[in-house]
Amino acid sequence: EGRGSGPVGSAVEDGGPPAQERVLFPPTFSVSEIKNKQRRHFMFLRWKQQQRKEKLAAKKKRRKEREALGDKAPPKAIPKTIENQRVYDETTVDPNDEEVAFDEATDEFAPYFNRQTVPKILITTSDRPRGRTVRFCEQLSTVIPNSHVYYRRGLALKRIIPQCIARDFTDLIVINEDRKIPNGLVLSHLPDGPTAHFRMSSVRLRKEIKRKGKEPTEHVPEVILNNFTTRLGHSVGRMFAALFPHDPQFIGRQVATFHNQRDYIFFRFHRYIFKSEKKVGIQELGPRFTLKLRSLQKGTFDSKFGEYEWIHKRREMDTSRRKFHL
């Protein structure tokens, strides 16, 4: 009882070669048809092992064929991904579009891009923040130059914003939390908006990152904005760009990256490590987090009477896995 029958069972009992070398699963093989739970799990592992071996063998064969053909080898096939099968968006920006250039020259961020203003950021929290959120705000202030952390103490945002404008702050960042975990970020560009509300997830503080580098220096980092292609994406990208001073200090070798993939914005903070004249590595400094845009509002923060440019409506907008908005 409990002993398996068939080629695998006999190979184990007779002391023959290992089961994974002897067994060849038929094309119609289905693990779910095996009733015994232990045997089903055992056969599933064997089947996965065989699949891996076949995949590696096919890859090795293709590589040898390419080496034999040399320059005559056909171009490598581009794998199909959700990203490169994206549904075309009508608002995708053409870099040479005169209308887009005019809009960007006259929007709320024009004073920053024309070097008329210097970024000065206020970072605050929801009321009575816990330790993790406090530490995250402190670490975020070391990433964004000329940023200052203040704690709410019950003040409403509508009262904070006029005080920020009076003190020449150009942006307000609010970190919200739920059950001691940071879960939201509000970014408001001052004095005229817009205001973006993001859902925040996958927050990792510096001490939680493996193989992290030493503490970041006070040098102004380089900023990389990846894959913000639509009109909405351009607006969000310009909001992030306006947080950092114009001229990065490359001697600090620090870079802040906002990478948009499938409408999730991944933030990473790295330092370049030059190994030689040709080789360079990167070392993560932290913190890291992921953002998902929930709404973009005209003007400064106003939850009751604010006019919204864009709101994420899941039931109406997420009809296709290949449709993205940024």
C-alpha cells in the first residue's frame, strides 16, 4: 500500500537509474489525475524537472546553431510581453508636436523648467504617524535635495498649503499610512497645482535592502524618467522632475530613477560604482517604493470641490490587460 506502480515506482524499487532519467511523460500527461497526494506532488516535481531540462537543452542547441552560422545567423526573436503588445493610446506624445511644446511652455511647471524657481520641498505625514512612516520620510528627505520634514500635529492640508506658499515651498509631499504601513502619497505642486494622489506599496527602508551601499551623500542626484509616453504620463513625469534641482552633481555618482511599467511607477535610488574605464556597476542606496496613480487634480489639494483632470476608474478603464494610461 502507498507504493507507486509504473516506470517511476519500478525504477526506485529495483535500484535502477534515477527516476528523472528514465521517465518520459506523454504529451497528454496530467498530474491532477493522480489520486494519491504524495505521489501527485512527487510526479509534479519530476515533470517540472523534465520541463526545465528540455528548455535548457533547446536553448543550448539554439546557441550552438547561432555560433555555427556566425554572421549569417537570423536575428533573435523578440519575446512577446504585455508591455510591447500595448494597445495604442491616442494621447501618446510625439516629441516634435508643436501643440505639446506650447502646452509645456505655458503649464504650471514652466517656471521650474525655465529656471525661474528653485525646488524647495515640504514632506509631511498623515496625523500622528508611526515609526516606520517617520523613518521613511526622513530617508526620503535625504534623496530629494532641499527638502524639509515637518509633522502634521492635527493641521488640515488646506491650512498647511497657504503657509507653504508664504514660505516659498514649490512642492508638498504628504505620506499617508494605514496600520503603521505607508500606503499613499499626495504630491501637490505649489502655488497653482496640479495635485497627484498615488497608492503606495512595496516600501523598503534602507536597513531592509540587501547589499545596500553606504549612506547617500548631499550631492544633487541625476534623475531618470523612463517610459512616461502619454500626455498624462508627461504631466506626472514633469511633476517628479520638478522635485530635483536642475544641475546634477555627477561627482556624487547618485541617480534617482522613476521607471513606469504597466502604469506602476517604480522608484529606485542608486550609486554608480566604476570598476574600470569600461565596466560600471550600480549599488542600491534606498529607500525603494512603488506608486500607482489614482487621480490628478487641477490646482492644489481640495477633496470636496476640486476639479479632476483624471481619475482611475477600475471597472471602466481596466478592461484590457494591455491598455495603459501613462
